[in-house]
Amino acid sequence: MAPHLQEKISVREVTKRQRLLHRPTLKQVFADSQTKKMRNVAMARAYREYGYTQAEIARTLDLHYATVSRLIKAGEDKMSKGKM
């Protein structure tokens, strides 16, 4: 058993491509976003949980990346103040 465990220990780095292999597509993430509030929550989830870049999210939603950045930050601010 020890040789198998040693093999697992030696692999410490997992590429970003492998880590994000099973994430949903952005189309799937935003499928149920019928309101701006729902869209903004999905936007934050896509960025924080699934590792999409703000530029990728912006292209999908046809928004400027700075707008995406501001909306994600505003959502984080509301959550830290307990308003959501």
C-alpha cells in the first residue's frame, strides 16, 4: 500500500484545466437568471465558485468587464454587511 500512497503524495500540483474540468458552462450558470438580482448572484457564483474570469462573464452577458467587477464587489459588500 505504501508505494501507492507515495505516488499520490508526489503529485502536489493540479493544473487549472484539470481543476475546472467539471464546472458548468456559463450558459448553464445563468440559465435561471430571470432578474438582475438573480443574474448578479449567478455572476458572483461563476466568479468565486467556478473560477470564471470577469472577462469571460462579461462576454457571456454582453457587459463590460468593469461592470461585472463592480457588481460582484457590490454583492460582496452587501453580504459582508448582512443585507442579503
